[in-house]
Amino acid sequence: MTNDIPLAFDLPALRAKKLTVSFDGGNQSSDGGLLLLRGSERKLGIAKRLAATLRDRRDPARIDHPLCELIKTRVFAIACGHEDANDLDRLRYDPLLKLAVGRCPETSDPLCSQSTMSRLENMATKTEAARMTAALVDQFCVSVTPSAEEIFDIDDTVDKVHGGQQLSFWNAHYDCRCFLPMHVYHVASGTPVVAILRAGKTPKGTEIRTVIKHLTKRIRSHWPATTINFRGDSHYGRVEVMEWAEDNGIGYIFGFAGNSVLDGLVAETADHLRFRHALGTDDKLRCYESFLYQAKSWSKPRRIVARLEVSLQPDEDDGMRYALDTRYVVTSMDGDAQHLYEEVYCKRGQAENLIKLHKAQLASDRTSCRSATANQVRLVLHTAAFWLMHTVRAAIPDTSALAKAEFATIRLRLIKIAARVIEHATRIRVILPTSCPEWAIFSSVADGLMPSGP
């Protein structure tokens, strides 16, 4: 970096006091929360785990930036809101980013540039990208303590593309060319299990079966005594998936599209519900029914849970009419029909919030590489950033409102803090603002993630 300091300049006076601005405040960073992210990564060890899946084909004598350091640099930048590799051309001199990845903030060489990071994203083979993806499952399994029975949400989300990327498809429902990456989350902890790039079309039953099969095998290698259940909407409730799950001791609860046969099976219940609603004063009434049903493509009957709701709705003649809304789920799980629908299936909506954190607040939809393999590597790196932010949030005391805050709020309150960095011969000092409003929480999280030591 140059040692030239721009000249000070004046701004309009305030209360007859001259206002002068200068750039001589010393070596500073706008991301003081990198100290917390550094502690989060040291606790998880996720960068080292991901780096171990890649084969470094570079000449060892010419390597300036080891793979683990490159992954840390990219993941830290994403967590701080710098989602593009282009940002590294200016962030490579940031003293706290250098400190977070293991370099001295002033005396060490700068971090990698955008071109080096782009080569990292494109260096992985398909096999190595698959290993990186599997490493995310391993990270989840070693980071979460399992109970006797666990539920996993599986869903996809639209990722619009602008160009000729591999696997991009035109999707009429979303009216765009897109990917539909598949996300899997652990329900109890809210942590990501895996994110898989896939074409912009509805997944087939065989594709879903393959994902669940490999995911289950990986999880069971860590959690052999845990009962695994999968939860998803109607296009995950395919016969291939249910048959494989039943043959391998896996539970499931999926949405199920209604049809005339199912409607006929609940017609009597619906009539009774309409009658009760007409006699009562409630705005709406619900009831639940459970029964066995066998579709033509099924080899055996399966349990269907139906939720029926009657309410008064306005009609075209400015009057009111009785409206019946019926929803179905198919499940292998035991329990009361109402409990299965309301307390198990309906809570699937939390997965949508987790996907929003992943996509909207960590920018995992920046899959702009042409190669599908490179875009999968990007998804892995953004999922690693999710782990860092989740670990920071988990370390916040429960008494604080930030303990349940979104990542964007945590970034604004705990990450985007100005910090001055001074490097001495035997000590590095990081000086945060005296007026920092979250100093108590920052100190608590930092001490919880990374107690003082080597």
C-alpha cells in the first residue's frame, strides 16, 4: 500500500465550529466483527475441512495463498456482505481480514486478488465438488448433537441466471431462466445440511431418491442410532422416494396433491363440517381425518392425513358463500392427524426462512460462473458462511434480542463495526469505538467463541 495521505478538507461549520475531515486515522477496517467470525471458524474448522477435499495442482514453490487461506478469505468476505470475488481486489489490504485468515495485519503480504479467487472456484473437478458438498454433511454431523429422532426439511428455491450457464433452464412458472438448487436443513437446530445446484426444473422422483439416499448414508455413518425423517412439499412426495424410505427405515411426511378420489373419501366429513359451521358462530372451522389410500402407481396403501377447513368467503354477487379448503399430506409417521399436520408438517415453513437467510442475506444466488461445477463450489462456500453466521448468533446470550435476529441484523450490529488495528513487535491491538452500542454483547460472544490463548 502507498503511504501517501490525502489532504484534509473542510465541510460546512457546525455551531460556529470549523469541521475538518482527514484520512490520517491509521490502519482501520470497517468489519470489526471479523474477530467474531474468526472465532466462529476456529471453533468449527470448516475451512480446513473443505480444503482437504481439493487437490492443489499448483507448483508448491510458487504458492503464495494456501487453499485453506483462500477458502477463509472468500467465506469471511461473504459473511461480511462482500459477495463478489471482485471485492477482494480492495479487501486484500483490509487489516482485520488479513488477521482473520492468519496473516499479520501490517507486515504480511496482501491477500489474494479476484483472479486468484476465480481460479479457486473453477479449479475443482466434479468429483472434488462432490467431496466438498459431502464435507458440508460431515460438518453438520460433527457440529450437532443428535437426539433419538430427527427431521430434515428438503426444498428448492429459484435462482435466476443471466447468460449461458450450464444447467440453466427456462421455467414457465417463474418466467425466467434459472437454477432450482436443492436445500436441506436440520429442523431442530436450523443449521444447513447441504445445498445442491440443479437444473431449473421440477425434480424427478429418481433424482430426489438419489439425493436422500446419499444424504442418509452419510448421516448414518455419523449417527447410526438416530431415526431419520424427511419433510417436504408435494413434489417431493414421489413414489420412488416413499418406497426407498420404507425399505430403509426412513420416515417421511410430504404434501400430497388432491384428486377426485381423495375428495370423495372426505366428502361426508366435509358435509358434517359445513353443517356445524352453519349452526355455529365461528368464522371458520377445521377438522382432520386420517385414512389409508393407494394410488394407481403405488404398490401398497399409505397413510393420508386430510385437513378440511370451512369458512365464509365473498362471492361475485357481493354476497357470502361457504368455501371448503382441503389439504392432504402423505406420511409414514405415527401420531394424531391434527398433530401431524399442524405441529409437524406446517412447521415446514421455517425452511423457507432459512433459505431466505441463505439466498437473500448471504447472496448464495450469485451463481454467475459458466461451469455448473464452479457454481456448486460457490454454493458450498456460501453455506460455509451460513455456518459462521449461525455460530456467531448461537453464541449471543438468550437475553439479547439479537439471539433470534436475522443475519443481516447481526451483520449490521456486530460485524460492521469500525476498528483500528495497530501491529507491534510482540502484540496486535484492535481498537473498537468507545461508543459501540453492542460492546457488551460483542465481548460476550468473542469470549464464548474464542477464549484468550494461542
